[in-house]
Amino acid sequence: MKNKVLITGAAGFLGSHLCDRFIAEGLEVIAMDNLITGDLKNIEHLFHLKNFSFYHHDVTKFVHVPGEVDYILHFASPASPIDYLKIPIQTLKVGSLGTHNLLGLAKEKKARILIASTSEVYGDPLVHPQSEDYYGNVNTIGPRGVYDEAKRFQESITMAYHTFHGLDTRIARIFNTYGPRMRLNDGRVIPAFMGQALRGEDLTVFGDGLQTRSFCYVDDQVEGLFRLLMSNYNLPVNIGNPEEITILDFAKEMVKLTNTHQKIVYKPLPKDDPLQRQPDITLARKILKWEPMVSRGEGMKKTFDYFKGLTKEELYRSEHKDFTAHNRL
């Protein structure tokens, strides 16, 4: 293992946990974030360390990092429906211009780069479970297209740099991940349910609740990403938990976990919302010798305990994010 890693989107949910992991591995970590969706509170516990530094920067602008860089992990992107529907242009720019800038930096530094792609490249899948050789079913002009297509382009340009320039690249297709430091209002299932539970509100299920998701605890996700970075495999790899559950059954689990006895209420299903989501992790098991270890029950308890432990001010910060300044982009 080498010495220095640049992590973009470092103040976000997954990015901050990756910072923790690479600090624990003894590397020098350069964290970069423009704080559109990230929060410095997620990484402030690292600020006193000599081997940690933070750059407040938007990667859609030219990216310069002095000195050598051995690894780059590109995690800068809105990742939830509420975020990318509020800032659709920025979402497309960070997946295209931002990725281009970081691939150029990796080429200059002769660094290995891991790109955070997503299960959303599969769209509303016609194949189940989803394996890496499935090309997907995506509505390019639908409301989710700004995120889906940003990630699909991200994969394409990454492979172009790999084949044309010989760049050392990795592509992780990340499935639903959860854990401490998520934002309560980001529109994803787990923080939405937990926020409603903490406020004593009924749990909102969209559609009939029979659509499925597969939830991976953040510690497992970070381990899979770390192993992929350190592997010699250049094609996309699914990193997620293959244990599938319907949203309705998950809502019932949440009521039991929180012991708050909310009712479950139904609202119309959003346009292009995937009806099935389950990773085929055969490749990750084979190439990375990786599979999730944390059960949903254990991971959910840790996550709910984290949210219960937040102060009122911290809960407010987790539930409110102002995108006004970025809507002009």
C-alpha cells in the first residue's frame, strides 16, 4: 500500500467513513468537498491529525493537489432523490466535468482511481437480481435521469481513460447503503423512516410497498470498496447486500425497532422509482473475497441509536439543507 489518498465528497456520508478507514490504515488523507450536500461535522474529528487535510473545492472546476497522490476515490455527487432533483445541473456536472477533472489528475499523478458508480445505472431493472453484465433500463429524460445518466457517463469516461491512456481505474456499483452520518431528510428509505419515527409521524410507504430494496451497512460497504481499490480488477463490481426485503416489510421492521407504534400510510409511487433492487455479488465474492457481515437488525439498531443520540441542533442540521445558492448553476 502507498501513502497518500485524495477522497472527493469527503464530508458526505460514505466519504467521511472512507476518510476514517484510510486514516486507520495509516495513509495521508486529502479530503475534498464543496459542502453542497456534505457537512464538515462528519470529518471534524479528523482535523487535528497531521495526516489529514481538507480542501473546500468544487471538483467541476480545475482540481490541483500539490505533491504526489497515490490513490483517488471520487465520491463527490448528490446521491439521494431529494438532492439531485433540487440540483439537477450540478449533479450532471459533477458526474461529467468532475469525473473528467479527476481522471486527468489521476493521469498526471499516475494514481489509481476508484469511481463511485451506483446501482441506479440499472434503472428500473428487467433482470433480477442485477449482475454487472446487465446494461440496465433507464429513462434518460425522466426525473431520475440526471443522476442515472451522470453515473453511466462516469463509467464510460473512466473506461475510456483506462483503455486509451492505460489509467489504473476501478468502478464500484454501490447499492443502498446506510449507517451513521446519513442526513434524515435526504429522501432515501432508511433516514426517511427514522426521521418520521423520531418525530412521532406515520411512516410513508410509496406505491403498494411491494417494491424491494437491499440494504448494506456502511462498515461492510467501506470494506468492499477498500478491497476493490486494492484489487487488480478494472471492470465494474457490485458492492451491496443481496438480502432483499419489500419496503412494506421493512416499514414493519422499523415500527418494531423504534417501538413507536406509528401507522403506515401510502402515497403514489414516484415516476421511474425502481420496483426491484438486489445486487448479484457473485463477482465481489470471487474477486474480492468479500460479502456483507453485518445483519440488517444489528446495523439498523446502530443507525437508530446514532440518530437518537443527536442533539436538537444536530437533528436540525441533518434535516435541513439549503440548495438555493446552487440552483443557478
